[in-house]
Amino acid sequence: MIETMADLGGQPLEPAESFTFACEPALACFGSCCRDKRLPVTPYDALRLGRGLGISAAELLAEHLELEMDPRSGWPALRIKLADGGACPYLTSRGCRVYQDRPTCCRIYPVVRAVKPGRDHRGVREVFLRQDTPHCLGWDQPRRLTPAQWVADQGLAPYHRHNDRLLSLVMHPKRRGKVELSPRQTHAFIAALYNREVLAQMLSDPGFVQRYRLEAGQVARALADEEELIGLGIDWLADQLFGPA
């Protein structure tokens, strides 16, 4: 998680500024970017990854992801559990076996996108940077794109849309510095954002809905649409950790 501009590394890219890049199996470095990396997984990443693998959220959490606490923010963070030797478990000799549902960090590579809430916490402000990847031969390819073209080319729009919703929680206006979550709050964070079966079960309980004064229409939409379920989980957590908006 990027907390301040000081955390960013790389060369800033202006919106209209283009760069050359292409990743091809014929490149000698192909697949090397999928080794010995911290690969963070957002709630929407987890939803897509679970769908692509055809497994439940519980199985994804238990077998494919691992938990760490972000040292700067204090928020829980999930990342892909690497295989022995440090390789991504989805890497094959022919490339990524979950390519259509690969996480945001893989889609946007070798670019970085940093966001923060806009003025009065309306909308988002974004910055794109070119990562410093000296051993990547993709930079030598002639294909030229702007940041916006790269976002479109890599199918990042829905990922950014859903990931940006997290700002209302992780950069909540009432947050003051590093958060200190109890084990129970950490469990609630994971259940609400990553374990969609558990959250759906909670929302199916009229007592839970009544206790937390959840709006019936939003609950119905969440139970019918897993992407809406993530949004409700974000709103519920923000209310529990920081109080009503």
C-alpha cells in the first residue's frame, strides 16, 4: 500500500506522455518478473482470481493467499503465496495460467498507479510512474502507449474502479495515522472483503441486517452481485471502524 509520495519509486509519467513496452514469450527475460516478488491481492483481485481458478473464497484464502500487516498503514494485506523457489504458483513455461484473471499488480506492470482521495474525498487523484526494471527487455520493444492506452490494453478499468472504492476505507477522513486493529477487527476485515461466502451468510441473517441498520435494497443488490458485495463490505467496515459517515 502506498501511503505517501515518498513511497513511490520510478519515473513519473504525464497523462499524454508515451512509453515503449511489450512483453513477449520470445524475450529472454519472459517470466522473470513473476519470481521473488510481493504480489498484493485486492478484494476485487481475489474475486476474479477465485472465479478464474473455479474455487471458493475460503479455498483461495486458505491455499493461495497469505496475510501480512502493512508496516506503514497497519491495514491487513493479502498477497499470493509463492511456490518453493520464489516463483508465482500460476507461472508456467508458457506464461501465466490465470492470465485472464491476473491481479492488478500483474496487469499494470511495469507501470505503477498511485491514487489518493480527491478534494473533499470526492473522486480520486492518480499518478502513473514507469518502474525501474533494469533487467526487463520489454522496454526495448517498439510498441508505444500512453498510461491511458496501457490501462485500456491491459483491461484495468474494472480493477481500478473497484480498487478505488477501497479509498473510502483505507484513507477514511477520520483515520489518524497508522491503524491498530484487534485480532477480531482483522478477522472482520478479511471476512468482509475477501470471504464473500461468509459475508453473504451474514447478510442473509435478518438479525445481522437489523443490528447494523443496513439498507434493505443495498443488501439485496449485494446478495445478487458479488461485486456489489465487496462494496457493501467496504461500507460496513468503514462504519464499524470509524463510525457513521
